[in-house]
Amino acid sequence: MTDERERLPTDIGHVDASDCGPPQSDQSSERGDVVSWQFSAVSRRRSAVLGRRDGMADQSDVTWPCESIKKGLTLLSDPVSRAFFKDEPKLVERIIRLVKDDDSVDIVEMNQQVVITNPNGHSVQLDIIARDANGKIYNIEFQSKREKALERRASFYASMLLVNEFKSGAQYKDCPEICVIFLLEHGEGCNGKLVERVVPVDTAGNSSNWPIEFYFVSGALHDNSELGTMMQDFTCCDLTEIRDPVFKVRATIILNQKIGRKIMCEAEEKWANELFSDGLIEGRIEGRREGRREGHREGIVDLTKRVMKILGKTLEDTMAFLQLTDEEKQSVRCCLAT
């Protein structure tokens, strides 16, 4: 999903992306009103979400105010997948077993939204990172939008994981094994198959010594296999229609139990706050070029347009959802009217 972040590096065995604080900049003297707006806006959004969460805590029906569920987003969308797989290594294990057709995979560790920082270039934030009992590392990515450079993106993710896990002093024979899995709503890169496995091979077709493999799984092709059923579930807009027995249990918790609703709202809140951070990073960059006030305005406008597109809200509903001030609302209206 989002790749470029101004975040501290994490190690999947020690630090989850949730432990990372707000994006920081070396240009502390240039923050000004932009950073002040960032913290006030995030605070307003957090208060609004917490207020909604408290208000629904005692409800017993499933009509609770989570924007992602009301919108009908699928398990391949960012806010829903974050909540659905939060602290659920067995669900991640089931994905891997079905994709690889290997019931021996034993996941012992998983983290979500893991940031790997590249001090010399492009950094990444990975949806799920897991490690099995043999030390093999898995990266699972949920993709609801079409990706034009899928193979290159997957290769870059694998390379970042390889560099991050290949510690100083290690021998090449101990290079970690990496498996990157993309679950793709539209099936690009799958070559008309339900699952396409890609590995480097020599001219004789041998690939046994290569430490990296890729799996592209299509959400556009459905069959009655367990993997086909899983992908149908992952592209379904109604979580009550999930058929896989393991994932159905989790869906029931998310939809009907108080703890599930709390997890869903927290995931949506975190996702919204990251949208704030992304928009304001771009706003700060723009602000350095054209002035902090202009960058501040551009950051708000960009954020508003993104939330409108993702949640399918009107302009007025989006500004209310983001808890913008009257001055900010007027600025957004003027920009979008031109």
C-alpha cells in the first residue's frame, strides 16, 4: 500500500509499525503552522472516533458506525484488512497454507504495517510480515487497486526484506528465505490463473537455490477450491457472506462482538491518522517550495480528495468526517471549485 514514509526503521522481530511515532523532519525550523495543524487535526479526528466508539460500546446490534463496513469495503481494503488480521497469526498462517498448498507452514510471529526505512532511497510499509518455524519470512500484501508495475514492486519489497534481515557478519549460505504474496482483487500478474508462482530459474529450469519466491493470487477468478473460496471471501463486500469456516469465525467477532467493533474502529482511526500524516508530509514538501501557508492548504485539499474517493463521501460529509475548521472548509471549497 503506501510506500514512502518518513518513519523510523523497524525490525519485524522487535518493533511493530504501531510503535512508530508521527513522521519527523530534520527541518524543525520549517514546520510552523503545518505541524501545528497536523497535531490538532489528528487530535480532533481521534476525539471524534473515540466519541463514536464510546457511543456504540453498549449496542447489541450490528448497525454500528464504522465507515469501512458501511461503505462495503472488502478484506482487500486497507482499513478492513488491518482490523481483520490484527493479532491473528493463525489467520495469516491459513492464507499462506492455502496459497502455497502446504499445510506444514507453522507461523510463529507476525506484525502488521511494518516500515522498513531506506536511508539512501525509497522506503516501504508492508501490510503483513510473518515468520515461520524454519525462519522463512513472508510478506502478504492486500491489493484492491490495479497495479501497473506489480512485478517490480514485488521485487523491491523482497529486496528490502532481504537487506533488512541479512544481518552484519552473516554468511551468504545463511541468507534468509523470502516469500512475497500479493492478493490481487483484479488478478493482474496472474496470467489467467487463480495463483501464479514466480521464481528465478536457470536455462535448465532449476530454481532450488534461490531464496526468493513470489505468489500472485487472483480475486477475479473464483472456483470451489479452498483458495478460490478464500479469494471470493476476500473480494466480498458483505462480511456476513464469508464462507471459509476459519475466516467466518473472525468475521462474526468483528461484526457482532464488542471487542470486534473496538478493533475495527481503532484500525479505521489509525488509517485515517496515517492519511493525515501522508497529506501533511506532502504539504510540508509543497510548503518549502511555495510557502508554508500554501503547502498547508494543499495538504488539506489532497487529504480531503483522498478520503472522498476511498470512502465514497460527498465533499461536505468528508469535511465533517475530517473535523475541519470553518476556515479549512472554506479553503477546500474554493480550491475544488476552481
